[in-house]
Amino acid sequence: MGRALGSVRARAAAGATVVVALALVAAGTAVLLVLWSHLQNQAGLQAEVKAREVAGQIATGTPYDKLDLPDGEDRPVVVTGGDGRVLAVGEDVRAVDGKSVGTGKGVGGSGAGRSADDEDGEDDGTRLKPGEIDDDVDLRDGTADVDGNVAGYRFAAVEAKDSRGAQATVRAGSALAPEEDAVASVRDAMLIGLPLLLVVVAGVTWLVTRRALRPVEGIRGEMAAITASTDLSRRVPVPSSRDEIGRLARTTNETLAALELSVERQRRFVADASHELRSPIASLRTQLEVAVAHPELLDVPGAVVDTVRLQRLAADLLLLARLDAGERPADTRVDLAAMVREETSQRVADRVPVQIGELAGGEVAGSRSQLARVLGNLLDNAQRHAAGAVRVAVVREGEDVALRVEDDGPGVPESERERIFERFVRLDDARARDDGGAGLGLAIARDVAVRHGGSLAVRTGSVFELRLPVAG
């Protein structure tokens, strides 16, 4: 149960439900407020219409006891004079805002009210002329007691002067009960519908999330099976949709392919290294065993050759291990032209003298020892295949420096120009132990070139080119 509640589906459903609930509560509150405001304004408009209707009768000279007032239960109306005395009141209206207004109709008689000027001669402040109605209206909520029933109303108060100049205030109300009932009905409908809607949202979100994550579960299950079986040739299922999950599956398969290639390469490397080490070790052991039994037959030069070969092979394997581990070259400046002059001057035992061609200036960033190892491997390869000439040159081409090693040998067949850079690969005419080496020189040279941000390739049959970017 706890696992299900902690799943992505549960969290997505809960999150969606909470968001929708907050949105619906906010929207529902806004709707109720707008609805109440609209209904309240409508009630105020109805009250204002009735108040102005009564005020119109007063302005035309209708006596207060003859006013045509609506039924109190429909529209309670109270007419007061300038001194606050009740001049007329609707039928069955007993009190307004808790203040008694008497009962009956026309309680004030026809002569009630104050004149345009009060007893001290001052204006009443309305600045209305006899027979006029004030354009302003005062709207407010209140209560009214109609035949013993107290309820809420929206009151509109309008000032008017009768034909004799007496001021009167007409206060008419419109019941708020229908508006309150309408708002309550909408509120109740929302309270009933909101939980049901949230249940639907949670259920739909759960189902949609479950369906969307089904391919992820398939990918996880297949990855678990691959891990358990160690069969890296298997691949996870790729959904037909071109969405994030589809891209995840394709990326996972690409990772598995790269991992399979790396593991297969590592297996071949271990097998080839074991094979290469077996021959010199077996030869050296045989010579030592013969020497123990027959000291006069000891082949010291042969033992030295096998030992040197073992030393070189161990050094090559160590360098490849460091490169595979991601060792980055030292961040130093190397002048390729100077390096070529220095390295070639030390090769005094070469079968074919090395000719120096153009040596253009140009520094590159990297490890001098590793770049010197590349140059040495390329020269060793050229010495192995040259008929009578080996040439090295450094040229500047745009933002790159190219180091080229060329020999006059038969060259590399076009179909083999990439395979020769694989580890432990030797062409058929270089299989002999004395000539072919271990097949690691060119592989190491290319790995070093790539680590330095450059490239190593066979441009023509017998021209090897190391291309590196100019430093800084």
C-alpha cells in the first residue's frame, strides 16, 4: 500500500487533484461573488425603480395618504419627511431596520412635511425645486418587518419635493431572499459536484499516468533482465510514440550498444594481449630451461630480444590502459618542428635514414612524451615497410598543424586503411614476430591523436598524417 501511494502515478494523481481543487475553489468563489453582486445590483435597481415611481407621485402633488404604494410583502416602502417623521408607509410594513414605522397607509395626511425653508429660514440642503426628484440614489442593505416577518432587503432612498416645496424621502426595498436562495442553490451544487469532479480528475490522472508510464516499466524490466543475464546484445522495447519516453528508449539502446562494443573490445584486448604475451614468455622460458640443462647452448641474444619485446609490449599495454581510463594529456605547448628534429636526431640505428622535409612552425597543446611516442610509432612503421626512403615533414594548414610520415614501400591497401588502427591488427606481410611487432603501435598513435583533439589517418597509400589544432 505504501509503495502504491509513493509511486509516480499516485503523486501525479494527488498533485493534479490538489491543483484542480484549488482552481475550482477559487473559480467557484469568484462565481458566487459575481453572482451575488449581480443579483444584489438587480435588487437595488428594482428598489430604485419603485422608489422613483413613488417619488414621482409626490412630485406631481399626490397627497401622502393617496399615494399608490405597493404591497409590503412585495416592495416595502416608507416615506419620511425632512424632519424624519413618517408620512406614508406600505401596507403591513411595521418596522425598517428595527425602527417602528407604524401601520397603515398615508399616516401623515395630505399636509404633512416641511416647507422648502425650515423655521430658521435655512435651506434643507437638497437644492431641489418644488416638483423635482433628486438624481442621486442611496443604496444599502437592511431589514424590514412585514406583517411580523423580518427579512433582508436592498433599500433605495430617493429625495423629492412635492408641489408645495416640502421635502420627502422615499425608501423602497427589494427582497434579497430570492437572490440568497439562488446563490445558495449554486453553492450547494458546487459542493456536491466538486468532490465528484475531483474523484474523476484523480481517476483519469491515475489511468493516463499509468498508461504513459507503461513503456517505462517495460524498459525497466528489460534492463533488469539484461543485468541478470549479462547479455548485452538484448535491447529495450522502443515505443512507437515520438515523445520523451521514446527518446529515452532509443538512448538506452544506444548506451547498451556502446557498452556491448566496449565490453567486446575489452574481451578481444585481453585475449589478444594474452596471446601476444604467451609467445615471448614461452620462448624465453624454453631458452632458460635449455640453459639450465645445457649451459653451452644458451642463446643470450635471443633471450635479450624476447625480454626487450616483453618490455615494449608491457609499456604499450600500460599506455593503452591509461588512455582507456580517460587520462588527459598534460596542458603544455609542444613545437612539432623542434620535436621532429630532436627525435629524428636520436634514431641512429634505423635501417633507412630519415629524411627531413618542410618543418613549419606551429605549437600544439598536449603531452610531449605522448606526441613523441606517436612520431616514433609512425617512423617504426615506415622503417618496417620502406624500400629505401623515409621522409617526415611538418606543414601548417589554416588552424591545424599536420605531421606527415611517408615511405616508399608498397603502401596500405585502401580497404585496410582503417583496420590497421585497430589493436593487435597486422597485415598479412607483417605477421612475423621480427617484422610485425604486436600490432599496437598505430592503435596507440591514433588514441593519442584523438585525446589531443586531432586525427590520424592514411592520406595515400604510404603517407600517414597526424593533424592537430594550433594551440591558443
